[in-house]
Amino acid sequence: MLKSLFGKKEPAVETVSAPLTGKILELSEVPDPVFSQKMMGDGMAIDPVEGEVVSPVDGEIVQVFPTKHAVGIKTKSGVEVLIHIGLETVNLNGEGFEAFVKAGDKVKRGDKLIAFDLDIIREKAASTITPIIVTNTDEVVEAMEKSKKQDATRAETDLLVVTVKK
């Protein structure tokens, strides 16, 4: 947090970039109620056109799921971001996924996290749609602005701007 001229702390602002290239979707468009009803938190989703996930923030890897279908990252200001590649991809037991990071790794925006085979997901999972969720929305988010763009380019398009609670 930054201190203003009068000693009051200014809230931290975290920009969450697109971790994938593809079409941006509102969470309400995700065909899975866990995500569309924001049970895990608020955010956006991307329907990817290529199989590479990069870090959307500077932070620390909190978790890489054993099946490599999801990764959690925490920023210095405490924002926790979950990237869940595809829907019902846990059932693939890691088939078509390759992780390039592990829990405890420090990452910078744009660092490669996971590669995946889009064709395998299209064939064997419910959907390629990938939710990007701020999982601790209630604890840390004062305000969240969402991208109005239609398409995202990984590590370039700003997806969410999160103002962290003071």
C-alpha cells in the first residue's frame, strides 16, 4: 500500500492481464454454475485459440493442481487468482497438460505457466472455456473493473483491474 501526503494509505491496484489468447466472456456465459454463479469468486473467462497459459500478474504460485488443469497465483497485495483451463478437465488426469511452474515459484506477468493440447480438451472435456477468477473477492476486492474488449491477447490485454481494500 502507498502512503499519501497526509499519511493515509492509498489502496493498491492490481491489473490482471489475459493469461490466454482468445475470446473474452463474462462469467455468466460460462456453462458451469460453479463459475457462472460466482461461487468461487468474480472474474472473467476466455475461450482460448491456443494452448498456452501465462501469468496474468506478478506473484507467487500458490498451487498447481496435480492434474495440471488449474493454477493459483497470489500477488503481493493479497489478490488470489485462479486460472481453470477448460471445464471438467480434472477428469483428464493431466492428459494434454504440461506445467512449467510449481508451488512457491515467483512469477512475473507473461511467464509461461502451463501448456495444453487444445484438441484433446475439445475432444475429451466439456468445454475449452477457461475461467480466470479472483478467489478471495470478498476479502480483498474494493472494486473490480472488467475489460470491455471482445478478444484477448495473452500478457497484453488487461482483463481485470482490482482495487484492493484498504
